[in-house]
Amino acid sequence: MENKTDQELLTIYDAIPSLLDIAVAQVEATGGYSYEIQDELRGKFYSEGKVFRWSMPYRSLYKCFLCGHMSTQIQHMLVNPHMKDVDPALHAVNLKEEDIHGIREHGLNFSLECRRFLEHVSE
């Protein structure tokens, strides 16, 4: 496995389907509740063995310590169902929206856990 740059890992992260984005689009098109839809999608993706991103927005905001950018705090869980019984560290990993902002906008680094998960997903 080659070591990828954080920008390469960000591309892998962006390619992982966001269940929240899918759910919000479905709510806009047909109605319903995004959290319920996201949970249904989580069950579907999990049973199909597809890697996905499950996200929980919070009412609180984060403020970037580098640029002052403020946005909704979101906890993301990246899940690879195939790894459940093989390696828990490659099964799921958590990160926050403020981490993604720092990586995307300021060149900060993914945590070692996220790096390992994303590098494995890209294999």
C-alpha cells in the first residue's frame, strides 16, 4: 500500500457516498424525514456491503482557529461493512466537519485512523 497525500485521501473521502446528502435530496424530491431516510439507507448500504458516510449534524457551530470560518458541526462516521469481522479499525472511523474543513482549506492532515481507513478503501 502506497502512502497517499492528504489531498488524495480527501478525493477518496469525497467519493464515499454521503447518506445525509442522499437523504436530503430525497426529502426535497418526495418528502419525509432525513434522519429516518438516512437510517434506512444505512441498513441498505450495510447489507449490500457498500462503503458509506453516515453523518449527524449538531445544533452547535464550529469556528476554525485558523481562518475564523464558522459552520454547523457534523460528526461523520465512515463505514466499510466488509471489515466488521476482520479489523475494527478498518470497519468504521469518525471525524468531524471541522477536521474536513482544516484538511480541505488549510492543508491539515487526516488522523492516522482516518488515513488508514481511507487508504484501505482505495485499494
